[in-house]
Amino acid sequence: MHTNRNLLLLLLAAVLCTGARAQDLKFGFAVQTEVANGKLEGNYSTRTGVQSYLGIPFAAPPVGELRWQPPQPAEDWEGVRMTKTFGPRPVQRYIYDDMRFRSPEVSEDCLYLNVWTPAKRDQQGLPVLVYFYGGGFSAGAGDERRYDGERLAQEGVVVVTPNYRLNIFGFLAHPELTAESDYGGSGNYGLMDQAAAIQWVRDNIAAFGGDPERITIAGESAGSMSVSLQMVSPLSRDLLAGAVGQSGGAVNPQRPVPPLAEGEAWGSQFLKSAGYSSIAELRSASTRDIYEAYNSGDMGSPPIVVDGRFITEEPTVTFTNERQAQVPLMVGWTSTERPWGRFPDSPEAYRKMLSEQYSDHATELLEHYPDNTPTRSAIELASDTWIVLGTWNWADLHRRNSEAPVFRYRFDQIRPPLKGETREQEPPGAAHATDIEYLLNSLDVSDGYAWGADDRQAATTMVRFLANFIKTGNPNGDDLPEWPALEDGEKPQVMILDADSRAEPFEAEPRYRFLKKMYGEARR
């Protein structure tokens, strides 16, 4: 019953947001621009002064023989292409309740992007943000309400949200795919889609008033991991001016990016379990058959691998040897990334859990995650080992191996419940993915939540930090709290982002150094 009520509230919010989009079209007029493939017609909002161009193809549809191939250039079109509605989102299973899509359907033909620009007549040279959505490389799309770029565009930034292929359609590696490629690898096609979108922006963003030399990329969760990977990829790293990561980094000491052979083994097992004898047979199968074969199994997701084209070496090696994009980095995580699940509620149960899961290091872990607050410590350990450690290590590696500054944060603002909902108890902290609406200041578009004055204060501060970073490589600016760059030390300063944003010594720093050491020893 509770789930049904949440669904009804989300549907009502969707109707209201659809009405807001209709109002924008009603109080706007058509605008046109021209990119390499042809002319586009979008909408100019007289309410905000922002132009939007939605559903622009940046690559050829990855269907038929292009299924499980690197993205290919989009074809030219004749006349004027209407770009006033979102393109289809990637094929995916319904997983997350907070993904509120505006696209009409799912399709393998999904390589579209959206542009919001504040450019006035003949204005050029605006900084650009390309934002990659999260969803575990299994779900998500650039049309989600929380990624709406209009508010950030009002800060003087051109905003781009591309789609990329997901799950089995975006990450399948297989020996036959490797053999047919011209680079001796396979997999990572969704990441190559992202790289193709960055290249498209480089080639075309001037048509929207953007500066191709001032491209910052950003993302949350899987999108944040993607940003860290684009920083090391030879396809993208020379195209970037800055990077922003929210809760995710692909340099987690406990989960290095595996070699191609691991992805090929996964792909071979998938074909066998799904009853297909070859890639040719799988390519001829329908979207439905592949989708059902993938989602009815228990193999999990195909891994990101060192494929030889997008990723040419384990990413930690790239950072350690200073071969990553040498650009400013703004990166952080939420205060309680993983508050859900069953956690021990007594010191005895907590110590038992540590002994069972971390037998060789249980005593040392108690020094960093004490048993006098068992539930809190268990939540922090789960959050750290799941996603915070990789994000922390990304910031640490870049700080050590780049002259560019790193600005690190922790997000503490607790997102309110849905309108009409009440909470039995307050969450223990800010959960994973709850910072997105604040950083992009998309609260008015994500209007299913009961936003209050503190939420709006946090969002106003955060979007200004973000806009400053995109423009200058530094989040600081007039009338904002001072955000110090990350430095070495036992407790370096970290920016706490909430309604009262401020810099504080980061008391938890030693535990991440311990975890990195612990997992490094475990792999020897």
C-alpha cells in the first residue's frame, strides 16, 4: 500500500512537470541553430531566457550490425529537425523509484543528447557542462527530471545531458566481438558512447554559444565513475577542462578494473546460459529476447574492463603515472551513502559481523568504526566499502599526481520526503544520490518532494559553487563560504555542503587511509 501511494505521488508529479513543460512551450517560441549534421529547431523560454534543444542524435542508432560496436557518426538530415521532445532512453529494467523520466519510451536507438543554453544573440565562448547520469550502468537517462539543465544554464553555463547504452546492450564483451574489432578488444560500449558525446560537444557546441575548449564533465554514482574513466581514456582526456564527481570513482582499491579476459568470460557464459551459439545469432535476436535472457538470469552485470581502446591500462596505473587529464577536480560524497539494509544494533552483534566479514582486520577496524555506536559504525563501514573509498581514492590520487587543484566535499543536507508523505524517523544522514537536485538546483523540476527553505538555500549555494567551478576551475566566488583546495595532512579541510555550508577538518581521513592499505594487502 505504501509503495502504491508513492507511485501515485510520483505520477501526479509527472503530470505537473509535463504541464510545466507545456507552459514553457506556450510562453516560448521556436529557435534554430545548425550543427554538423543539419539544422535544429528548439524552444526559447521567455520565462527564463534559456534555449532548449532536446533529443539531438549524436551517433548512429546502435542497432542491427551496430549492436555491440563502438558508436558511429550520426547521419546528416535534410531540412529542419525538431528537437523539442526527449529522445528514447536506453533499454533498461525498472529499478529505482527516484528515476522520473520524461522520454516517451525505451529503445536500443537511444544515442541522443539534450542541450540547454543561455546564449544571447551572437554570444560565444560560454563554458560547458556535460553531465552523465547514474544508475549502476543498468538504468537511467539524460531526460530524468533531476538532471534538468535549465537552472544551471541561468548561471551562464551551456548544459548537455547525453544518453549512453546500458547493461547487456552497453557492456557485453566476448571473444568473437574482440576478434571482429580493429583494436583487439570488446565491451565498454556505453563508455564509448559518452566519449562520442564529448567529441560531439567539442565539434558542435559553438552552435549553442559554447566554448569547445571549456568542457567540464560531471556525473553521479555510475556517472561519477564514468567521469573518472573519461579522465584516463585516450578518447577523452585531452578534450576536458574540468571534472566533477558525485559519489563514485573507478579507482577503488578493493575492485580494480579487470582485464578483458574477465569480461569475455562473462560474455561467453551469458551466451551459453541464454542459449545462443554465436554473436551473429545474438545480433539477430530481438530486443525483447535479449532483454529477457539478461534479466531472467543470475549472472549480474557485465563488467567494465581494460578493453584496449577506451581503457588501455588499469586506471590506478594511469593516475599514478600522471597520464590522466590534468584538470581541476571537484569531488565528494553524501554523509550516509548506504543507510538502507539490516545493520547490527548491539556491540556484540557488530563485533560478530566484523569477525565474520573481516576476520584478519576486525580489531583494527574497531579503531576506526567503534562498537559503542554499532549501527552507525556499520552504516559508515558499508557506505565506505561500497562507494566512498573509491571516491576518496580518486581525489587522493589526483591530488598526488597533478598540479591541478582538487576540491573535496561531503553533502549533509537530508532530502525531504515526497509531498504528502511523513517519516516515522529521520534518516541517519544524506543518502546516496540525494545530492543531485541540489547541485543542479533542479528542485522546481523535481517537484515531487516537499522542499523547504533550507533545501533551497543549500541548492542555491551549491549551484553557484558548481557554476564557478565550470567557469574558472575553482568553486569560490563572491558571497560564498570559502572552499579550500584539498591538501595533505591527517585531517585536511573538507567542504560540508548543506543549508549552512562551511569548511571543516575531515575527522574520518585516517580510516580511508587504513581501508586503502587493508585492501592493498588483501590483493597481494
